[in-house]
Amino acid sequence: MPKLIHTAEGDVLIRTATLADVDGYRALRLEALQKHPTAFGQSYEDIVARPSSYWVERLQPDPNLCVFFAEHEGTLVGMTGIVRPGAPKVKHSATIWGVYVNAAWRGQHIAEALIESCLDWARTNKVVIIKLVVITDNQPAIRCYERCGFQTYGTEPQAIFHDGKYYDEYLMARSVDRT
């Protein structure tokens, strides 16, 4: 269900992705990968040349996946996704991935609103626990996730390798309340 949040920069609509978002999604994802290469498992170089079919496929309706966007006046300013495995023994869990908010829009609780949309999706889909990973030196993201109820349950050493350096990731999780 779409949500409207009020920010100092104007109203932002939090909504699910549609196939009409392909170009905006591609631009926002590439921006995220280029500006914050250690925050994501994919690299800009790996996906910049992917055909449009790659981007369309990622936005196709799927009962185990949902992508959310934050939109201001027709421009995508933030995004995230949630995915769960399809196997019966593990479909009670889901993973949030690709959280990104354009720098001009940070500090206005857009990421929290995107994560809350993931929680709503999880409740609707009978998910019990949600997990995510975050680079250990990304303090703003860690604080955001903690505000959203996530707790660190472990550390994956040397999870990301970029420009000759290894980066550890915190493994974070939270239960999905049934409110």
C-alpha cells in the first residue's frame, strides 16, 4: 500500500515498483553502486552494460520478491527490496537488500519508511524474521537499521573486497511483529 511521507524537501511517496520504473530503477541502482561501491555486493562495472531485459526481469511480479521506491515528483530518490526463498522450510524468513537513498534526501527518514514497507510486505506474506547485512563502518545505515528494530547477531569477515581492501559486514535481523 503506498504511503506518503512529509519531508523538509517535499512529499515523498513510498510505493511498490512497476515495470514503468525500469529506467529510473536502473539510474538509481547505478548511482548507488557508483557512489557507494563497498555498500553492495554487486559492482557498477558488473552491471552497467547489462541489457534492459536484466532490469525488466528484476521488476517482474514475483510472490517472493518486492521492490519499493521512494518517489518525489516523478523522480525516484530511494529504493530497497525484500526477497524470501521459495522453499517451504525457509520461506518464513526474508532478506532486505539494496537499501539506498539519494544523498540529497538522506536524514529525512526515507530509508525507515522503505524498511517499514518491507515489514508490511513481510507481515502480509507470513514472514517471521527479516535479515540484512551492512558494512561495519557504515554507521548511518547501522543506526537506521537499529531504529527499525534490527539487532546485530554476527559479523561476516572479509565479506566485500574492493580496491584492494576487505570489508566486514554485520549480520542483522529482527522479528516481524504481527501488529
